[in-house]
Amino acid sequence: MDRFVLDFAHTLAGFMVLVSFMLLYQDRMFSLLNVFALQALVLAASVAWQAHVQDAPHLYVTALIALVLKAIIIPIVLHRVVVRLGIHRNIETVGGIGLTMLFGMGLVALSMVVMLRATAAADPLAREDLAFALSVVLLGLLMMVTRRNAVSQIIGFMSLENGLILAATGAKGMPLVVEISVAFSVLVALIVIGVFLFRIRERFDSVDVHALDESRGERQ
Amino acid sequence: MGMIRDLFLQGVQMFLVLAVAPLLLGFTRRAKAWLLRRKGPPLLQPYRDLLRLMRKEVVLAENASWLFRSAPYMIFAATWVAAALVPTFATGLQFSWTADLIVITALLGSARFFLALAGMDVGTSFGGIGSSREMMFASLAEPAMIMIVFTVALVAGTTQLSQVADFVFAHASLRVSLALALVALIIVALAENTRIPVDNPATHLELTMVHEAMVLEYSGRHLAVIELAAALKLSLYISLIASIFAPWGLAQGDAAPGAYVTAVVAYIGKLAVGGFLLVLFETSIAKMRVFRVPEFLGAAFMLGFLGTLLLFVSRTF
């Protein structure tokens, strides 16, 4: 396989990981949404490159779905939600960003070690993409764990799903039906979560999920 | 004959960086003013400033020690040596065997050490604040720099800049680790040159100063030498980035004289591009709070570490 093909695929996948770290770093809502759109854009580019390399035209559809749904529709919808909730000026003050970054690095190291050992015999193109994809998934999870604001948790969930798509396209032969159903389930999740956000706000006057703990009586 | 030629080329490099550094500063100021739709000072203004400062009398504080008087020359010497070692227009020069990334980091570190000492010497509070902030940034920027050095050294198999440039030139390809190292190096360069997200080089408000606060007490030729060292440092970082990540247009070992001339032109072009990109970035971003800087530099460290990590895990990155 051509050296450049591999390098370019890795660069795009590596850029996805980098953008995941950028997501962890942001503490303002609008810049968070912009970075998320950037990640979707990189994902679309990466998937399109895989389609070109693997000569699999159905992956172009996946790339298009990622581009339209995640780089355009979801950020715009969330943008509106943020404005309507009136939290666009909030700054999240979750314990040190530095610490979160350190955790993130540990997760990347973990996924590298696990993936590269586990898939030693696999195709090199898929193998290292998988390692990056696992990092993106874990970083998305980390984001969901460390954020208190419900909207940033949604972003974490969506970026986790970006990692899944990256992993799925790296491995050859994922059927388009699965792809499309995943994409639409994410859209449904967005709608459901969007409705929930407003319900939560109505009930607690805040989208800080710690308010939920208080209502369950876990905090005095 | 060959020896004389080599020494001559090395001399050209030493004086080229010295001559070009204020011009780069003038260019960035001009371009910045232009981006803000103002006219800006003429390109040669930094040279005039330096001349003016050279002619002025030195005013020393009463309790300034010998350290305060000798520090500017120490800072200038260390910075100039470091700047002269980075391959600007040619690789494989006479002293290129000493042009090691770790040596350059150490030279810049010692220059900063003297600057911080000089800032505290007179005992004014602003100098002390400046020194302590500078040391805080340095303690964060240096680990990041070392991680970048590791990444580059693992890719190229050497820490010697001239050979790194030759390697990247010969085996040019997209490498994830190198891309990460580039972003990290840009962040470190912004912090080290006290450019906008970290510090404002044009500030007049003492409380926000970092670099300027340390040199507040200097005047006359001492100030001129320090300003020249700061200009050299900026061109050093741009040349460093250019020589590692864009070594195209560098003259190799023993090229024809004509090749050297085009290489010098290419170098000045790279400096102009680098300076313009810097200004573009600076005008599109606001200065961050001092307490936000550790996170910014932590990101650089993280990127460098990630690059090193990827290289350790798999050779193909």
C-alpha cells in the first residue's frame, strides 16, 4: 500500500484525537459547539478518504451524513438550544482542565497499548485507525463524566459517536444499513435529549445536572 | 580554502540573523497596524529605535549591582549564539555540529535566567512580578519544549538541527507526531516570545506585563541590547519552526554560490510568512488571563507528550 495513503489516513485520525482534546479544553458553550462542528468536518474528511482508499462508494454516503448531520444540523440545533436556555454566557468551572487533560493522555496511552496489542495481525490501515478511534471514544466518555452542564454532556456523547463511526469505517465491510440506522438513532437521541433539556430546566431552573442529585436527596 | 569558505558562510549566518531580526520586528508591527487599518511605523523603525537607545545615556538605579549591568550582555550573547546555530539558509555549516536542539533550549534557558535575575536585582515590585511570572511560564514551557525535542529526535534519529532538516527534506511525508509537535512548538514559541495570548508586547499597563516588567528599569544601551535580543529570539523561533517543519529552500552541504543567494531569499520569505501568520493569529485573539496560561502551555506539553507516545507505540506514525 502506498505510504502516503496510510500517512494521510493517520493524520486525519490523529487530528480527530487532537480535536477531542480541544473539546476537553473549551469551557464556553459556543466555542465548544464550533469545535464539535470541526470534529465532524474532520470525521467527514477521514471517512471520505477511507472511501477513496478502500474503493467503497457507500462510505461516501457515510461521509455525507456526517457532514450534513453532525457538522451542520446538530451544531445549529444545539446553538439555538443554548441561546434559548440562556446559558451561552456560562463558563463551566469543573475541576482543573489540566487534570482532565492528564486523564485524557492516560486514556490515549491506554487505547494505544490495548488496540495495537490486540490487533497485531490486522491490516495496518485499520489497526492504527482503530487505536485512534478508541481514543476518541474514551475521550468522549471522559467529557461526559467531567462536565456538569447537560449540553456539554450531549457534545461528549456525540463526539463518542464520532469515534464509533471512525472505528467502523476503518474496518472494511460495515453495511450501509447499520451506518444509516446509527446516524438516525443519534438524531433521535438529539431530539429526545433536546426535549429533556427543556423539561429539566423547567423543573430545576438550571441544566446543571447536580440539581438532579439534590432532588434525589443525595446532597444536602 | 574550504575552511575559509565554511567560516565565511557561518559568519554570514551569524550576521544575517542579527541584521534581519529588527526588520522582522518592524514587519510584524507594520503588518499588525495594517490589519487594524492603521498606518503603522515604517519598516526600519526598530533600527532607528536601537540607534537612538545606543546614543542615550544609561540611567542606573542606586542599588543596582554588577549583575544588573552585565545581564543585558549575557542575555544578548546567549540569544545570539542560539539564533546563529539554527539553520537559516543552509544546513551543514561549520558549527552545525553544535546546533543541537537541547543546546539551543539550554542557551535560551540561561538567557531567561539572567533576565529574571536582572528583573529582581533593583528591587522594584514590578520587576519582581515580571520575574516570577516569567519563571512560572518557563517552568511550563520548558517541559513542553523537551517533549517536542524528543518527538523530533525520535522521528529523525538525531537532535542535531542540521541533520533533522536534511532528514525531513529527504523523507518528507505526513507524520501525525510531527504535526502534533508543530502545534506544540507554535504554542511554546508564542509563550516564549511573550506574544499576545500570553503577554502583550505593546502593553503600557505595568500590571499585565511579563517581559516588559522585567526590563522596566533598563535604559540606554542596556535596553537596546535587550530589545535586540528579544527581536533575535522571535526570528530564532520562526527559523526553528521553518527549519524543522519546512526545510524546503535550504542550501545543502556544499552548494554553488548562486544556490546560497536563493536560499537566503527563501529564508527571508519564510520569515515574512511566519511573521504575517503570527500577526494574523494575534489580531484574531485576545490576551488570556495569567492564570489561564498554565492550561495553554499544558496543552503544548500534552501535544508533545502525545507525539512522543505515538512514536513509542508504533513506528509508522
